[in-house]
Amino acid sequence: MSGISVPSSCVVQTPPAVASAMVTALGQFEGARWLEPCVGQGSLLRAVSSLGVSRSDIVGLDIDSMQGPSDHLGQISRGVEFLSWARSTSQRFDRIVANPPYIAIERLHPEIKSAALSTALDHDVQITANGNAWYAFLCAAITLLKPNGSLCFLLPAAWDFANYAAPLRRSISAYFSAVEIYRTKDPIFRAEDVQDGSIVLIARGRRQRQANGTTSRAEVASTDELINVLASPDRGETLHLQSDATTASGEDSHQRCRLGDLIAIRLGVVTGDTSYFLLTESRRRELGLPRSSVTPVLSRARHLVTSRMTKAQWEKLRNSDERVWLFTPTAQAMKTPAVKAYLSYGRKGGCNMTNHKISTRRSWHKLSAPTNCDAFLSGMSTSLPWLSFREMAALTATNTLYTVKFVDRDLDEKRKIAIGMSMITSSARNQLRHRGRSYAAGLLKHEPCDLLEIEVPTLDYNTVSWGVYREAIAALLKGDEKTAQSIADRYIK
Ligand SMILES: C[S@@+](CC[C@H](N)C(=O)[O-])C[C@H]1O[C@@H](n2cnc3c(N)ncnc32)[C@H](O)[C@@H]1O
């Protein structure tokens, strides 16, 4: 499988001190066979080798065919895709250590995606298309352990809350004699798309599945503290037992709902030529276009400036000469000289008629703008998506934004606010961060499918109000995610 490249977000290296603490915590014994399933630049490989493990006892692979600086320390195969390899190899290991790639399964190369979806630990621990590569790596690794073997994985905070990970989260202690979870408040990686805390999961003593055992857990404040705890022979003292393995951070006890069951998302109107169809107020006046020839519109992420997009808010954008008019002449307006002239200008080259979206329209100038949406959101911005409720009749959006409609058309105001608020809860934000696709300049893109698949907690809608929603959105707009999340988290049932 050489030639398949993985996104840069998947190749963040484990800091050497963390790698060393992880393998120390896992422990070595004479003759133990080690596996590193995604060697990368060899951070964990060097740590294993430093324990005194001989080259012949370390097996490593990586999909990246480029030789790494430490490959000589083990038997390293490059250009090998782990999930397919795991299904066919007869090798078994005493120790597996990994910092697997974090990437949504639906974004994987089709061959890897298919290997991921064929991976399963058990009939009820399967990999689903809404899952993530790290989860597939973890399940596959468990199948490769010898009896009594142990593994240590560096995981995203999603281990604690992701719905797709729930089957293993609930049952992992059934496959091992002891499971330890170490969670840092701060992220271990300084990568753009890893902003939550991280988790080091150690599972010791692989055994046939039996009744769930217990899982112990330690919360640590920083990466330094994590390193100290993991590397300390007294690490057991920092761990506390979870009553059972079903709850990770307690979040699973909350009622949750797939966002896609609550809202529908549509792209805003596709104009085919924004320079022709989108107008500022001064341009509209200059052209003498009547009000009946234009529709108020939001056309940029920066237009989402408020929790409730009222007429007054939109007028502020209009008065600052943002492009907030969409050229949508009615039959009546088309009789006016100004509209006739603008259409004629469009036909003569003012509008890009060769654009596919325009050339395939029945009438090149007739746009089908969604006019009855409930809210707007931006799928591409430096912050995470949130709902700006539409309070101005006829206001629509172009396709740089998404329009949102509540699935249940009979929702009262409080329930609508609660849905908006649920998207700001910390668990929703964590999922959104993981699902976002990183673009240049810190931009994060969410396709509608990325948004609809997140699980949002059910909020106590009786106590939410426009006032608190406004407060939360004001915090978001100032870049203060923490405050916004803590406001929203207060309403989780
Ligand atoms: C997060 S990096 C970790 C690298 C290294 N193990 C460390 O801890 O520093 C993940 C590595 O997984 C590799 N990788 C991604 N998908 C893979 C796959 N399906 N099979 C094998 N390796 C993969 C990437 O090339 C990258 O080197």
C-alpha cells in the first residue's frame, strides 16, 4: 500500500518523554515480543529499544514508505497498512505500544476504510463508519496480543465520550485483567486539531472475554505530571477504581441524541457568480435596483455576529456595506429599466455564463434560495460551528454558509434554544474538534455530515433562555470557548 498518504494531522509524533513513560509503565520482560503498529519517526520505537529490547524482538510498521531515522532498532516494514496486516498476520505479541492516527474513518483512503470496517474485536465490538482510525487500531491491536499480553495506547479525549467507541469503552475490562486510564487536562500534542486533553490507556493481562472487571483511572493536570505518574513505580497510588467500566467521565450517563435527528442542514444558495449576484447596498443604489429585485442574504462567516439574526443586526451589516443583497428579481421587478439593464449587463459578460451552475439553470438568473430556514451556521471558520437563529423574515444565505431547519416543525422556542445550546456543550465541542478538517490559517471545515453525526447531550430546556444563549454566543465570538462551554454544560440533564 505504498503511495497512500495520510493527512498531516495523523503524523504528530509522541514527545520522547511521554514515549519513554508509556513503555516504562507497560514494562518489559526477557524475551517479550513488542509491536509498534505505526512507527512514524520512531519516538516509541526508540523508547522500547531503550528498555533493552533487542532488535529481533521489536516488530514495527508504517504505511509511510519513507525510512525513519530509528528503523534499524527493530524489524520495521514500511509501506504496510496496519489494519489489513493485522487481519492476515499470524504473529502475536506480548507488548503493543502505539500513538495511532486520529482520523475519521470516512476520510480514510477507500482501501484503509474498508480494512477498518472489516476490523472487529468481537461481535459487539465492531468498527462503524462514523468511527475513527484510532479506535480501529486499538481493536485490531487487542486481537494481536498473546494471552497475558499488554498494550499501551496514546488516545484522544474522544475515548471518554465518543459514541462509536462506547462498545469497547464499556467492555474493555472484560478482555484484560486490569485497565488503567490516565487522562491529562491539557493536550499532549501541540497540533492544531488536538486541543483536548489526551488519554493514555494501559490494558494489562489479555484474557478470554469474561465478566467485566474494573477499570482504574487517574486525572492529571499536565503532560509533566502524566510523565511522572506513568514512570513512577508507585503509579497505582494515583489510580482510583471506577465502579464499573461503563462510565468513563460520567458522560455516558447523560441522555444524548444524534444532531442529525434534531436539525437538517442545507447549503446556502449557489449563485455561480458571487460578483454578479451579491451586492452591497451602495452597489444596489448605484445600479438603481429596486428592493423587489433583491433578497437580504448572509454571505460570509463573519456575518454571523449574533445569537439571533434580527433585521436590526442585518441592517448593521448592510450599513457597513457588506455584500448582503442577493439579486433575485421578481417578474414585476424585471419590468423595471434598472433590472432590465442589469440583466442585459449579465448576459453580455457581467455574469459568468460559462459557470456550470449558471449554464444548467433553467433561467440563468433565477436562484433557488432557501427562505424558510430556522438558523444559519458556518461550516468553515477558525471557531467551531454554532447556530445563529434567523429572526428576520426572508433572510437567506449563500453557500459559504449552511442553513438549518429543525426537524420537528412544532418545537417551541425553549427547545430550539436548547438544541443551539447543546452544540456548545463541551462534549459536542470535543466531537466537533475531532470531526473538523484542518485547512490553512487555522481554518476548520465541517461538512454537513460531520455535523449531523455528532451526539449532543439532552439539555434541560425549561431553564434555558435567549439571555443565556446570547451570553454563550458572545463568549464564543470573543474566542472564549471555555466560558461558552461551561454556560452550556450547566443545562445538561
Ligand atoms: C501519530 S503518528 C505516530 C508516530 C509514532 N508512532 C510516534 O508515536 O511518534 C501515526 C503514524 O501512523 C502512520 N499511519 C497512519 N495510518 C496508518 C495505517 N493505516 N497503517 C500503518 N501506519 C499508519 C502514519 O504514517 C504515522 O507515522
